[in-house]
Amino acid sequence: MDELTEARAAALAAMENREQELLSELISPIDRLPDESLLRVLEFYLEEAAQTCDVYIRAKRELASVSRRWRDLILHSPSLWTLLKVTSSWSEARAKIYMTRSSQSLLDIVIRFRGYGSYADEETLLNVLASGAHRWRSLTIHNDTDEYYGAMVLEWLNHLSFPSLKRVSITNYFAPLRMQGEPYQPIFLRPQISPHLEQVHLHVYVSNAALIIPHPSLLEGLSCLGLTSLCISGYADDINLRPNCMQLPLLEEFVCTLTYAKSLIHALDAPRLRHFDCSPSSWNDSPSTIFADLHSKFNSVDHLHLSGSTAYVLSEAVCLAFPNVCDLQLTQCLGVLLDSCPADFLGDALHWKNLKHLTIDSTVGTDLGSLDGLVAWLLQRLNAGQSKLHVTVTARGCGTPSLFQKLTELCYLEWLDIYYNAAVMRRQSQSGSQAWVVRIHSIESAFRNAHIM
């Protein structure tokens, strides 16, 4: 090896040594996530596993077996122990473990008793849960809960107080339930017991063997000063409630699928109500009957959703009850659209001056010719000097070209055809001409941008 080669080799070795020295001075890269980040990952993963109790518990065990660090993080993170989906298979020891490891965090309680255990076993579990009643944030009584155990839970709840409770969902409220000969009343929902209650979802259940109508005070007792959302469904015939007896000063959302709902709606006093959703399940519950004589009662509502067999028979009573509606949604559930004249379809065109968007869902019906009533009504609005509406129609099929042409002249139309999974709308090109633009939502990209002139 000549001198030049030796010099090059020495210089190269010196550079490599210097490179190693510089690399050794660098701060070591992160070789694991911080506990805070790992905890968020585990929380997101367990949210998916929480759909069923057994899977949720098994997933937590599997994660804890990954490493000692993961196990310690899971065992000492209260946020991973705040959801208690209590079933008849739970033991008293498991319930106590959850109560202890959740520390002082707020709890989300889901009760699903299906009669696998004994009465004493369920009562023992409930007593463990009661020790943390001051930490309950939400309560759900699952619709799979056996009627016998559901009655036991409801009676037990009336002996507790819930200073932190915000949300309640009872999907199998048993109307025939009676305590000591008197109709059961959910005392635990009253503002004195649950002062921070915001949302209540109550499904009234009546068995075929005993069609006992809920006592009116059941609904009158739902007056909660802090309630912002109320959902009531089920069957309740001939309930006589006093007008405005349900005082809900902060209520913003009301969803009602209760049969014979007129008395309940007239009993509602909610000055801040914004979203009103009503789905009559009886042919006798026409909107013109339900909302008769309300006279601007719901003038704060800007979103109105009506569905059911008589959703499209809207009279002047509906328009007067909701004078400031901006977004109107109509869903026909039991067949074709009703063929009605403009005076009957959506009421007088001079009402609803603030209306901006109309949505019509006719995914069950096939006779789209009855939309001629909508055409006449839109024409009345324009002749009265009101602005064009944005109209969205969801249907099976696209109707006739003449219907399309009429509607696009009277409104900004978007037609959603669920049969072909396509959206059809009228758009104006740069040259000023208009064309139908069809968007087909499917895997086949070749059909995404078809144009019909």
C-alpha cells in the first residue's frame, strides 16, 4: 500500500470515528409512548370493545397481558374503570373492583339483568353500585332487562340521590308497575334528587296481558329544571295531562314517538325548545289534531321533523304552532305520499316565512306523482314573494322528467335516489346554462360524474 492510500484510509477512519462521537452525543430517540399517550390509545380501543360487557372485560385482560407497564397503567388509570356494564353474571367482587379502581371519577352505569342470577345476587350488586351513587354520570337500563328485575331496579332507584347524574335512558319502562297499590313514580328523576339531569330517554312499555295506562303524574313528574333533551316513546292511551304542567325551561330537544301524544305535547312548557321530532304511530294522530289550538306555542322551534302515516297532511294548525321553522323534515313511513291539494299540503303558503330547507323522505312509497301538491305549494310561495327553498327529496326512483322540470324551476332541488344510490341536483354552468348533475355513490368510479342535459 503506497503512502497516498494509507493517508486516505487514515482520513476515512478518522471521519468514521468522528461520526460515531457525534452520534453518541445525540439525545436518544423515544423508544415508547408516554403514559398519557398510551392511555388515550387504550381508551379509544376499549370504546370499541365496550359494545358488549364480556368483550370489554376480555379486551382489558388481553391488553394487561402485553407487558408489566401496560398492566400497571390499566390497573391504575381510573378512566378505564368508569363504565360499568353490569349483568347478572357479575360477581360482587368484580363490582367492588370497578368501584375502587375508578377512584372518584364519574361513572356510567348500564344495567342489564336477564334473570340468570337470584334476586339476592342482583340486590347485592345494586347495593355495591349504590355506594357510588353520588358519582353516577349516566344511567341506562337496557331493554333486555327482565321485567321482574327491571321493576326491582326502578323501585331501588327511588331510595337514592344522584347529585352528578346527567343522562338517563330507560328503554323498557314498565307502565303496569305498581308499588304498594299505587302507580310507580320515578322519584329519582325529580330535580330535588337529580339536580343536574340534562337528558332523559324513556320508552313506556305495556305488556299485552295488562294494558294499564301510565298514571298522568308519571309525565308531570318529569319536570326538571336542567333538562335539555327529552325522548319519550311507547304506548299511552287517553292520558289526561294538564296544559303546560311539564315545566322544562332549558329543554332544547324533544323527540316523541308516543301513541296518542296530543295530551303530552299540550302539557309541554319549553320556551327554549329548538328541535321538535314527532312520529305519531296511530292513524288517529294526524298533525292537524295533535297541534290544534296551540297558537304559536312552539315559536322557538327552528327544526321540525314529522314522520308517520299522516306526516304529509299538514294543516294551518301545524304552521301556527311552529311559526318560525327554518328546517322542515317530513318522513313517510307507511306507504305512498298522500295526494292532497296545496291548501292541505304543508298548509297555507304564507306561513313559515323563515323556512329555508325542506326535506321529504319517501323511501317506502313508490307513487311520486303525489308530489304535484308540493309543486303547487312552492308556486304559491313564490307568487307570495317568498324566496326559493332548498328541497331535498329521498325516494326510490327519480320520478318523471316533467316533475323534475317543475321542481327545479321552483326550488333548489337535490334528489337522492336510494335505489341507485345516486344524488341528482340542478347546477348552473359558467355559460349560464343548467344541467342535471348525477353523483352515483358506488365503488364503480366510472359512474361518479355522469351528466344528463
